[in-house]
Amino acid sequence: MYNSDIKPLAERMRPRRIEEFIGQRHLLGKGKILTSFLDKGILPSIIFWGPPGCGKTTLARILAQAIDARFISISAVLSGVKELRNVIDEAKLVQKDSHIKTVLFVDEIHRFNKAQQDAFLPHVESGLITLIGATTENPSFEIISPLLSRCKLLTLRPLNKDELLEILKRALSDKERGLGAYDISISSEAEEMLISISDGDARRLLNLLETSIALGLSDGGKIIVDIQTIVEAAGKKLPRYDKSGDEHFGLISAFHKSLRGSDPDAALYWLSRMLHAGEDPKYIARRMVRFASEDIGNADPTALTVALNALDAFNFLGSPEGELALAQAAIYLATAPKSNAIYKAFSMAMEDVERFGTLEVPKHILNAPTRLMKELGYSKGYKYPHKYQDALVPQQYMPDKLVSRRYYEPTTRGYENTIKIRLDKWRKILAKRRKGKGDS
């Protein structure tokens, strides 16, 4: 029998060292910014911006531990200036007595008003505390500029399917902190549903897994987790799909491929099938937003706006009224010109980032706000495009190693053909000017 009286699974499985952390490779990979901080034993004040369950709190704990600092955590929802003053007073005493640094983690920092955020400034400036703020909202709008300018802003991403699967497998196999001591049977279809419902949120995944375990059918001490158990744990209406769950994934695949194949009638049918079966309309809407960038892109830039508007309309109207907006978006996406040029270009660029690591920015396109930067050659030789005919002037923007690399190759479909004609024209002009034959 599963013991649910111990700490929640999500808390027990919280990574304790950077080696255990899953996800955010753009910050933690070789040569990435957080890895560099850890290698150097330094930690500036940071604002983590990202969705729930992506690792903001866990990363803050690990970073504080890595520099042997005190870790204090407060929530902007529950705390005020009084609590902050107490933390500051303690930090002063600890620094005076033992010279130990204090890392103050503030969850939902955007909930603090301007005056409360102002209270951090002198202590961040003096180095008394290293502030790590976490927010799910855009810091540009929610964090005051003086505080934001004193912190390093880092964006965290939702966890992808493979990362969530790794977290799930680790929780199921870990005998010390996880569920490895229990006899648990969970099908691959059930795992896929857990990951799908979790929507990039590791905490939600582990909480849902734990609830499913508690509800799992017991057969001679064996815990069985199936589709029905997960749906019950999630408190959702069970979609009227086949018991294996194959139809759930089959229908979304049919819908996606019908959109890609420019068949509005088939897309509308599969959309209706999913809604009738009880699929989460927001899940469908999110898939359409992704589709608009992946399969249409700049062939019709309006497609992304249409998909996002459909999601907003559904959030505003709810079901069933908002479902008509989904149908409108589906028909628009199906009948829009198609291009995966952006998807291909982005994939190639990401591969180069992983392959080549942190390449230097060409000095002439770096800003030089200080005298030292000017002496180091920053901004030297930069040509301001607006001073030249057509706002075009030959100069290097890519790192030296990638100077000839080209990612984006627009198609001749839809608006992308306009982009293609424009780019071809610009490239010819720039080629002439490099040879000194054109306008200067």
C-alpha cells in the first residue's frame, strides 16, 4: 500500500545538485551562463522568468548551495516589507559574524508593489543579499526598472516531452526518494497521458503521478496505473476514446496532418470528433498555435495571430460558445499557404548553438557605452544602415565561424514569396556593394 503521509513526491524528488537537474540546457549546458557562474564560484542577482514547474525554485536552491550561501525563501504572495526587514537584519548579523553570503529567493516577485520592490535596491546594490526572483509574468512590465537593471534576467522554458519522461522514469525507479520500492505497473499510453496533461510542468507531473498511484487499483499489492486512473486523478472528464488511449493521440495526429494537408473539411471533422469525445479545447488550441509557426510561418504571418486569438476567445467565452472560434481558426489554418522554412531554420540555428557553444559577438556590432569598451574596440567600424541607400550596407553580423551560414530559405508560397523576392534583391545589392560596383 502506498504511504501518502510522507512529503509530497514533487518535494522528495527535487534535485539536490546541478547534476540531477533536468531541463534548461540553454542555461546549464557546457559553456552556458549558469554553468559559467558555477565554474567561477560567483552568483549575481537574477530574475528567473518562466512558467510553473520549470525549475525556478530548485535552480535557486542549487545555485545558493554551490556558492556556500544561506538560502532564504519568501513568497511575495504571503510576505511584506516587515518580513523583508527581518531577512535583511538576519543577513547583516550573519555577514558580520561568519561572512556567509545570503541568497534571498522571492517567489512570484511580480506580486510585490513598487515600494516593496524599491526596498530591495540598496541591499542588492551593496551586495548584502544576492536576490533571485521568480516570476511567471513578463518582468519588463512587472519588475521596476532600477531592480531589473541590477539583476541578470534569465528565461526558463517549459520542459519538453523527453525531459518530463526522464523525470517520470526517475521518480518511478528511485527507491530512496521516489516510488522504486513499490510494485507499480504503468503503461506507455498512461505515461504519455501524464506527460500530455502536465503540459511542461514537472511539479504537476509528479503531483498527478502521486495521486494516480494513490488511486491505482491494487491487485495483490501491485499498483496499476491506467488511463482511467490518470483521468480520475486529474479530475477531468474521461474522453470517449478507446481504452488504450491510442485514439486520443490518433485524433490529434489526424487533425494536425489534415491542417498540414490543407483539407479544411477533414480538419473540421477531426476537431469535432475530439471536442465530442471530451478533449480539452485548450490543448487543441495550443496545438494550433504551434502549428501556425511550424507549418505556416511567414507564408501567412497572420495565422499565428488567428490561432492566438482563438485561444483568447475560448478563454473569454468558455465552452461551448468558444469552440466556434477554434473551428474558425482550424479552417483558416487549413486554407493558409504552408511553409516549414521557419521550423527548419530555427532547428539549424539551435543545432549550431549546441555544436559551437558560445561564439564571440563581432566587436563592431557591440555597443560601447563606456570609455573602456571603446578602447577595447567595441562598436569600432560599425556602419549604421540608415545612412546608406535602401538601408543596406555590407558588414558582418554572424560570428566568424558562421559567417557564411544561411538558415532561412523562404519558399515561393504565400507571403513568403514576397520575403524571398525581397531577400534575393537585398543579397544582390549587398554583393555588388562588396565588390564596389553599387551605391555606397
